[in-house]
Amino acid sequence: MAKISLTAQAAGKRIREYREEKKWTINKMAAFAGMDAKHLKKLEDGLSEGTFLMYIHLMECMKKNISDLFDQRFTAILYSLETGEMLS
């Protein structure tokens, strides 16, 4: 099995946070995005890498810009994954 990059893991966590802010279930988000819920869960869990176009599409489904994905919170998540430090 291929190793998933820390960047993809952080992106998955950030997508989950935005989805949860909207109070959407995995199934609802997957339906909006036109994708399989199991695949979305793997993306959010950092078990699968998405393409840049997929990340754009997911963010657009939530009425967000792709730049919102790679914000300061993303940087904090990525740092946490790199160092093993807990997020606050």
C-alpha cells in the first residue's frame, strides 16, 4: 500500500472540519459531490489521496474556495502531523 502524504492527510482533516461545520453527514457530502461515501471517508481519514481537482470540487460543494482549504488551520494540522504534537 502506498504511503499517503502528510499534505493529503491534513487536507482530509480540513475537509472533514468544513463538512462538520455545515453539519453534513458523510453521505450528504458524498451525494453533493457525486462520489462514493466510502471514498470520501478514506479521504477525510487520510487513507487515500485525492487529486487537486477533487479537492477543488469538494470545497466548491461546500461553497468554499480552494484557498480556504490551505489556510492557517491547515498549516496547524500539517505541523501536528509532522511533529506528533496535539492540536489545540
